[in-house]
Amino acid sequence: MKTLLTRRRSDEAVQAGHEDPQDWDIDSRPGHVGGWSTGAQANTSTVLRWTVWSLLLLGPLLAGAALLSAPAGTTTPVPQAPAAPSTAGSQGSAGFASLFVDAYLRAGEGDQEELAAFYPAASDIRLEGKPDQRTGKELTVVRLRQTDPGIWSVTVAARVTETPQPSAAPARTPSSGAPQDEEPGERLRYFQVPVATATTKGAGGYVALSMPAEVAAPPRIKAPELLYGPPRPAVPSDPRTQAVTEFLSAYLTERSGDIDRYLAPGARITPIIPAPYKGIAIDHLSVEGEQGNETTTSVPADGTRQRLLVHLRATGVDEVRRPLAYALTLTARAGRWEIAELDGAPAPAPPTAPTASASPTA
């Protein structure tokens, strides 16, 4: 109900020529708000309230009826993409296996608990000999493969030194017959460790599934053919010899100067600082696409690119020359060769197309 306040002037106030500002009448007649009467508002609220409750009660019933009325077999399963092989944990497994092999090589009687930190069942393994009678250095992972989900087979190479146990009869030299102490031998050996990985509280966890197994060295494969020709003498008159000599001198020796002057536009190569060598001598060049020993004294047109395998000897501070090899890409510009790239590896030869065999004639 809307209450209206109206101002009423009394007859006395009118007659006296003034009116009382505090004289107000309250009009309590039913009013209208925004075009709706009070009764209409109440009726509408009741209807809306019952409508909402009806929808809440009928919603589950209507959903169940729709589900029962759907014909069988109409649901289309969402195809799932095949899971890609996971490489998670490979780096951690490699480090874990290396630590285990190091502890295993040094272990002796009483070191079971040290090994149990990697392989829990090692607590019950019998260990013999004194600790540190066998040590490993230069431990390196040479093979890493996933055998099952969460299982990695890690092969670790180590240079193992064994201290021989003193024997009752010392070894004698054939000539004098005097006792001769045996020198500890060092040999490159390989150990395979199975490692299980899992994620625990957001971090990777690892455990060995057995003690290490000593295995044979990985097989050496046949080297692929390279696109370079055979090594040819580095002739000083060859512009390529001049280019690589100037660049490698700036790259390796104290005579570095400004290395950018030998680089093609856009090339970014940083010299080694401090310089490891005192001087270099280029011995041979293996040039892309060249098979002979013909001498070249000219530079081709601008933009011509050529890849080289450079064989050199670098003189160290001990005055000893040591062989090095660099794969470089050169580009021609303004009548000279510039270094476009210090390649990460020599480039393999492109695969040759198989020759079609002649079909038999009748």
C-alpha cells in the first residue's frame, strides 16, 4: 500500500495570510506502483513461486523419462586418441642408475643399506670383500630405452679400477724371480640397471628393480657416408684455405682480432675465451662435391654455398700439436669466401635412389 503525504492548509492559516510548514496530512488510500496494484503484485508472486517449485520437482522426472525413451544403441562413444609413448622420467632414471652403479662398484661387506637406498631388496644380499676395493670413474649413460610403461633400462659405462687382493704366493717376474706387486688394472665396463619411475606428490620417484647386470659394450655401427670428397691438401693459394685459416685462428687462438670480419652477414659465432691454443695449421680440406685434387684459385658468384670438413692441428701451451676437425659452411660474397655457419656435425651424403632392375626378357 502506498501512503501519500499531502500538504493541507488550514482555514486559519489561509485567513491569517500564512501557512504552517509543519501541517501535513497522511493519505492512506490504496495506490499504484509502476502500473501494478498491490493485489496484482501479490498474485503474481504466488504464481511465480509455484512455477519455480513445479520446475524443480518435475525436472528430474522429465530427464528420467527422456533417458528411458531414447532408443538403445544411439549413444556414440567418443574415440580416444592413442597414447603416445611417455618419455617422462628418462633423464632422472639415467642419473639414478649412474648413482646406483657408482655405489655398487664401491660396495663391500656391510654396505647393504647403502645399496638398499636404490634397491630395497639389497638389504638381504650377501656382500664380500672390503669396501672401495673396486671403484668406477667417468660414469656415463650409453644406452637408455623404455621396456614398459614406467620402466627404463639404463646402460652405464664406467672405467673400473680393481685393487687385487694379496695372495699367499706373490707373483714373480720370469727373469729375476723376485716378487712383483700387481698393479691395479683399469678397464671400461658396462652395467645395465632396470629403473621404475612414478610420480609421488608431484615429484618423480625412482627405484631399481634388481641389482646391476654387467653386459657387453654396445655394438659399433658402420659410419654413414658423408657428402664431402676425400681429404685434399690445404693449398695456401686456395681461397677456401685462406678463409678457414683466418676464421679458425680468430676462433681458437689469441690472435682473435675481430671475428665478425670473417663471417657472412647474419652469422653469429662467438670465439673461445680464453683462447685454448697458440696457433693452428690447416692440413686437409674435404670439400662438398669434389672428388679430385684439382687446385682452385677463384671464387664463384655471390651467394654460392659450399660445405667443408676441415682437418687441422692446433698447438697448445705445451707446444704439442693436437688434431681437430671442423665442419663449416662457406658462402661467396664480393670475391671472397665467408663463414656462414659452424656446423654441429658433418653432413651425411644424400640417399641414393635405388636403380631399377632390368625386367627379364622372354
